[in-house]
Amino acid sequence: MSPGPGDGAAAVADIASVRRRHRLILLGLLGLLVLTFFLAVFTGYTGPIAPVSGDRLSFGEAFQGLFGHTSNSVFFWDIRVPRILFAGIVGAALACAGTAMQAIFRNSMADPFIIGVSSGAAVGAVCASVLGFGAFLGSLASPLFAFFSALVTVLVVYSLGVVKGRVYVDTVLLSGVAVAAFLGAVVSFIIYYAGERYDRLIPWLLGSFADARWSYVEAAALPVVAGALVVYLYGRDLNAILMGEETAYNLGTDPDQLKKVMLGVAALITSAAVAFVGIVGFVGLIVPHMMRLLVGADHRILVPASTLFGATFLIAADAVARTAVIGEELPVGIITALCGGPFFLYLLRRNRIRGEAK
Amino acid sequence: MSGDKQRAVVWNLWTLVAVAITALASVTAGYYIGASGHTENGTQVSYSIDWDESGNITKLTVTDDYGRAVALNGVPKKIVSVSPTPTEILFAVGAGDLVVGVDEYSDYPAEAANRTKVGSFTLNIEAIVGLDPDLIVSSDLVPQQQLDQLVELGYPYFIFATRNFEGVLKDIRMAGVLTWHIAEADALASSLEARMNAVAQKTLALGVTKPRTYVEYYPYYTYGPGSFGDDLIRLAGGMNVGHNLTSEYPTATSEFVVASDPQIIVYAVGPLSTTNATEIASRPGWDTISAVRNMQIYSIDENILSRYGPRIVDCLEQLAEILHPELFG
Amino acid sequence: MKAQIKSLSFSFGEKRILKDISLDISDGEFIGLMGPNGSGKTTLLRCLMDYLPSEKGAILIDMKPVHTLSPAEIARIFAVVPQSSNTDFPFTCYDIVMMGRMPHIKSRLSGETAKDAKAVREAMERTDTWRFSGRLFSELSGGERQRVIIARAIAQSPKAMLLDEPTVYLDISGQLEVMDLVKKLNQENGITIVAVLHEVNLAAKYCDRIALLNDGRLEAIGAPQDVLTPETIKSVYGVDVVVRKDPFTKAVYVMPRSTTAPVHRHGTRVHLLCGGGSGGPIMRLLHDGGYGISAGVLNVLDSDYENANDLHIPVAAEIPFSQISQEAHAENLRLIDESPAIVVCPFPVGPGNFRNLEAARHALDSGKRVLIVRPATGQGIDFVGGKADSTIKELISSGAIEVPEEQQLLSQLSEIGR
């Protein structure tokens, strides 16, 4: 299969132009994020960008509300901006963690939840909201419990896959599946036992930014930014480990240390994301995929690309979730699943066609 | 791109589009159609009776709120209720001694809580069979599949599922016919109707300003157009901000509530709820709402808010008092 | 890079993989590690770069114990080329080769410099893979991918290269490409090469020294011609081979012997009058048929002489470029007397070996069964002006049996046994 003159795949054989293009794409993604941010800021029940005409703000009023100090400022600074920022933080966290997990597990179907974060967080959240654990903490109870139970769960899943200091990712993956199933049953039992109506927990289980506020942004921003930075700095190591653990060792990386660091960081930023808003699916799975199609597999470019696009994607999805039905909330997980599901099918089919063509 | 690849790409795009449309349609449909089943409106109870020579009832057929004509071999002597609302109604018409089994949530009146328990969301079929009732009464919240199971075992069920106040009065009369406590049922219905009218006369009178009202039965969960709660607020003399939404039982966005600027906020409390006035005031942007600034945040027992039996009138009166202290103080 | 392996032992759980191996690798040499499957070759390689911790013994790299070196330091000394590499992820070939620069990029905070880009480019041009630089690694063929991996190893600027059966999945042109490239790196850049090779002749051709492992022990070590002897190979691999010297390269090459060993050797003796290679196939045929064989008269440079020696056949030998001497002829006749059957192979008859036909005459006169195998059509064997052809005709008319094809020999001979 040597490159021929008319071979479409060989068209971009010039590496310099390939890399230049990738850098431009990165810049473009940043621009897209900023654009999406501003569009989202202007989107909402009161407009100016809203599904139906009626009692909406004009763009002038919106500008004044955003940059000035009018009665409309509350819509922007109290409600939309913190929610959009938080959606961006969560999207960035999930996409970044997803990229790292796909590299560590050498499996492009991995997502940040396979290590048990989602099921662990669910247990914590349900204990707080349904059984009333930590009621004295008020609205912070659920996120705090969710965060810590997520971390504990990851620790358990991880230690099941460690033998004498060496991390066996296949075992970690399988134990993640087993633990998730077990904890899922625990969650169902708690809900049943407490008599809570299951449908009231669906928004959390599907992910919802309904209650997002500045305190969430403040709590999550630092861990997520720090975590994403760490993942970026380990970009070359992630490249190496994708070629196999022995190869990674041959290239000077310690594969076990890498796995531990990445699992820890992913657990941290995913738990921080999930604790407040529930389980937002598909972002951590499909954003790295899409970005790989765009910029290739070099993680020094892929990680920032995924992080930027994850933020953009979730900001956009949340904007749809809070305006699609006028004045009402749709769980954002539905929107991400609607986008993610078909895209996933498309990816599977594309891989099948590629496989057959070989 | 080769012909095969072209076709493949086109196929993929169509798959994408088809799946996306289907998914979007079903979600939207689910939202707009709502979850409740079909209920019969109208205030007249539809029934027929067969007597024998001695004046005993040999066959009693009553149409329930789903429009089903349920035929019984006489007045039931043992009834199992699997929802709290029918339980309350039965006891209220004086038929409480006919009730032999109730679900976990039937806690009112106090005697009801002493009956044999037959399950919560999942019915304990064995327990029901063990009691060998003549009739099972339920609301519309019990899964159809479990009721069908009981029918197969030979136990008929009767649905109480009303969506407005007239329906409540009808349900009470229905319970009266079913248990042959017609006089008591009529008396109760009449007194409830009188109380409702007493409220409505004041709240719906000309010149009474309706305050903008936001009622939530769970954080952000409010009453949309066509729901019982919407009617409740109207009769209590309020203007439900949720009336402008689309779904019957919507989850409101913060922006919507802030933009609607309710003058009065009412939230439901129960054993599992964590909401309180401080929590509501801390929601993003809610501190600008008139109701919050003026400390017009009130609570109502979630059981009288969401059980559409005799106590809904208690709820109406409480709500009217909250919305119009000047009329009911 | 020079390495000293002293009394190295390694076990995997209960199983002992390496048993007390001591081996020195000199700077700049090309050493091959060989041995049957499971003999520990790959394990030795892994211990050498400290991917597996040695249980007993010591490994010194440039005089330093290997376990004191950090993974980054080890990566700057050793570059590894595994059997095969591939990935599902869309790495370009450039990405793959740039990974080789990782041990030289000291800080996580810094990116790749112009120096790294230059090293990558040079490595890829050397392996003729620069034209793949923008293409996806997964789209290349096996041989092309191995070249890219070698480019990565070159870009790593190592002191030594460890190769683990690098030619296993390659066709013959791929094999030669890779081995020539590696040899060049060894000779031009002085990079020490330690290669696990399964292809015996490849190892013989390219390695300065070969270390032969068997069941975790170092069985033999030395130059290819010293290590690859039929005896050593038989004891390690359990296979009968023949070792020759390649006339062009002087390298030894190993050929497996026929594996169709006769079940029952009846040992009936057959004497072959042959030479010039005519006897080789017939020797094989009869050997596989269970016959005992002798041959003569053959000069010691004749290929049939080598064939006879391989089979340990008694031979009446003569020095080259001379007439068959009286002693040789007598020996020939003696061997004929010991055999009930004589086969005259289609050997080229010249003045020097005409006496072999006289020996055939003698055999016929003594009442032996004489079988004459005709040469292939068109092949003339008479170089004595017609005397050979006429003698053969005469032999046939006197009772020698003409056998048109070698294969029919066996059926003809079987009648003798009865």
C-alpha cells in the first residue's frame, strides 16, 4: 500500500502543512469557544436569542444588561454567565478526562466514567438528597457527598487492578464495570427503600445545569484547570503509551506512574464535574473522537483541542437545554445523547467501512 | 471518493438524520403530551344497579375516571386501596371499615395507616391476594401492568384520576355509589362545593387583583397549563406564572421564574424535602424576585397539595389565605 | 555502549526463564541472540534494559549497574525495535518518529525544538520514510511500518539498538531492507546492535557474534561459523542440518537436512559411481529408502564428495586435478565388492575419472547388479570422445540395467532383496 500519485490518502503527505493546519484549527477552536460563549450569553428565555417572539429583550437592552448595571443585569450576571461558565468547565473537564482515559486504556470507546466515577457520584448524591445525609450543609450536601464517594469508588476500582505497584488497565476496566453495576443496584435500592419518586432523580442522572451558580464555578474552576493542565503536560507520555506499555518504557516514560497520575487527575476533574450536575454522558466519549478526526492523535494538540471543544459543545448543548422548550428545562444529558448517539453510530459504521476496505 | 464510499457517506448521513429526528420527536412528544392517562371529565357519576326480589343489589356497575365500566357482584365488602388519594376519599365518605389493605403512602386518616400494607410503587400481589378483596381502587400513578396482573387473578380495579375540582366532587360521589354510602358522599360533596364557592366568590370577584404566583411541588417543578395545580392557583385567586409554559408539569428555568417576577412563592414540604425559604432565596438571580425581596415565601404540606381528594379544598383555602390575606384574614 | 551481563538469572513466578547467564557485549558490535522458542531471548533483552528486574546477577551498562539508571537515561542509551507495531489511533509517521525524541526533551513544559525536527527528518530520510511523514502510520504496509520504527529508533540517538525479531512479519525484500539498514547503522555510526533473530541465515550473514540460548542457558557464543555447527544446532534445536559457506559472502549458511527419516533401515549396500553432483539426489533417495551407501571415486572438491561426507558415507577419494590413482581405484573396487548392487550415476566422464566406468565393468563381471541411470535428455556426459557412451552401451548389452529415471531406482533395487 505505497502512496500513489492519485491516492487521496497521500494528498497530505507534507508534514509541515499538516502541522500548520492543526495549529490553525486549535486557534479556530478557541475562537469558536469565545463565539459560542457570547451567543449563549445572549440566549435565554428573555432573549434576545429565544425560540419565539414576544416579550424579549432587544440586543441593545441585552448589551446594557451585560456591560452596564440595569435591572436586566440579573439575567446575565446571576443566571446565564455562571451557568455558561460552569457548563464550559464541566465540558472541558469531561472531554479532557475522556481523552486521557482513551489513551491510558488504549481504547477509543473509553469515557471518563468507566473508572466508576458516575456510579460512585450517584451513590453519594442519592445518599444526600434521598436519605438526607449531611442535611445541615444545605445545597452543598449533595455535591460534596457525590464528589467524595466518586473519589472513594475510583480508589476501590483502581486498587482492584494494581498488583505489586503495576497497574493492569484491563483489570481496572473490568472492575470499573463490575463496581458500576453493583453501585447501580445500591442506588436503586436506596431510592426504592426511601420511597423517593425515581423520576425526580432523572435530571441528576441525566445531567442538568439548572441550579448552576457562581459558587459552583468557584469550586470547580481551580481543580479542573489544574487537572487539564497536568493532562496537557503529559501529552507526549500519552502518545507513547498508546504504542504499548513496553514501548512507552523504551521511550523513557514510566507507564505505571503515568497511569496513576492520569487516573487520579481524571477522577478528580470528572468527580468535580459530576458532583454538581449529575452524569452528563457522551461528552467525554465523542469529543475526543471528533477532535482526533480533526487534528490527529498527537496529544499535545489533541488535549487542548478536546478541552476547548468540550467546553464549546456543552455550552451549546446547555443553551439548547434551557431554551428549546420555552421557559422550561430539559436535562442536558438528553441533548448530548441526541447528538452523541447518532454520531457514535456513524463512527462505528465508518470504522467498519474502513476495516472492510483494507 | 469512490462510488461505494459515496454511497456509504450518504447512507450514514441519512441514518444520522433519521435517528436524530426520531429522538427529538419522541422527547418533544413526551413533553407535550404529558404523562397522565385519559381521564373522564364531567360531574355526573355513571352507574347502573341490578336488584333482586329481596332488595339486595346483585350487580353494581360504575364507570371510573378512565371511562371503564367496572361491574361488581354487589356492593364490595372488602376494598384494597393502592394509592393515598382513593384511601382518603373512601374514609371521608364513611367507608373506611370496608378498607382492608392500603399502600405504604396511605397515611391519612390515621386509621388508614393501621390497615395491612400491600406495597408501595411495586404492589405486593401476594398480600393483596391474601386479603381477597372484592375491589381494588387506585389513582393513575400505579403502573398499568401491575393492575392488569390483578385483573388476571380475578380482582377488578377502579381508577380515581381527576384533573380538576369538579372531578374531585364527582370522585367523592363515585366512591359513595361504589360503597353504597351515597348520602354521606353527597353531603360531603355538597359541603366541599360550598367551601369552594365561598372561596371563589371572594377571589374571582371583580376588582380583585391576582398576584403573580409561583408554586413548586419540588425544586423548579411547577404547574403548567391544564394541570390541576394551575386550576388550584386560579381558584385561589392567583395568576400562575407557570400558565405561560408549555408542559403540564414543567421544570422551570431560573431565568423564567426571575423574568416572571412572582409576588408570592409557595413551595411544598414533606418528610423528604430539603427546600426552605433560605434555599429558595439563594438560587441564582432569585434574590431580585419581588416575592423574595418582600419575604412572601410560604410552604404548604405536600400531601394536601398533590392528593386530589377532600383535603384539596383545605389546600385551596390555605392557598387563598396566602394569596389574599385581605379577604380571608 | 558496552554491556556486561554477569550471572543473570530471572524467574517468572515459579518458572525459571534465565539461568546464570554471563555475556559481554563490546562497544559497536553486532551480536545476535538466537535459540528455540522459550529459550529466554526476549527476556534477556528486557532484562538488559531493566524493563524486567533481574533476580540474581548484575547487568552493567557502560560500567554502571542498570538499575541505577532512570528510565529516561536508559531511553537515551537503548532504542528498541519490536517485532511489529501498529495503532488504531491516527498518528502520522512523523508523530511516531518524533516520539523517539522524547528522552531528549528534558522538560514537560518545553516543546520540540528545531534540533528535534532535524533529527526526525534525518532519521526518516535515512530510512526512506520521509515521504510518509504526513501519512497515517496505520495505513502503511508491515515493512514500511518497521522502517518507520527504525527511523524512530535512529531519532532516539541511541548508543545501542535492541531488536526483537524485527523481520518476523516481513517478506524477503523487507527482511533484507531492514537488516541492511541496521548493519549500516552499526558500521557507519558505531551503534551497538543486539538483535534477537530467528532466521539462522540472516543472523549468520549479519552478526559479528552469535549467542545461542537454550532453555535459559547460554549454550554457545562466538563467530557465526563457530557457533552454527551441525552438532551445536542438533543439540539445541534437535534438527539435522548441513552447513555451507556462501561462495559470494563467505558467510555460513545452514540448510535443514531431509526430515523424511526412514523408519526401517535395512542397510542393504549400494555403491554409487558418481561425481559432478550427479550422485547427490541419488544418495538422498537411497538414504531415505533405508539403504547403506558407499561412493567413489570422487575428488575432494567434488560436490558429491561433500554430499557423501554429510551422510557419513564411505568414499573412495582422490586429490583434485589428477587421474584416478591405483590406490583410489583399488578402494573403489573394494567398496564395490562389499555391495550387492552398483549404481552408475550420470556423472560427466572425462579422462581423469574414466576408470570409474572400468570399475562398473568389474562389478558386472563379478556378478553384481549394475544399474545405469540415464542422464536428463540432452545432457551429454561423454567428454572422452565417445568412449564413455560406447562403454555404457556395452555394459547395457552385457547385462547392466538401464534405468531411465532416478525414481525407478528404488523399484529396481527392491528386487535385489528377494
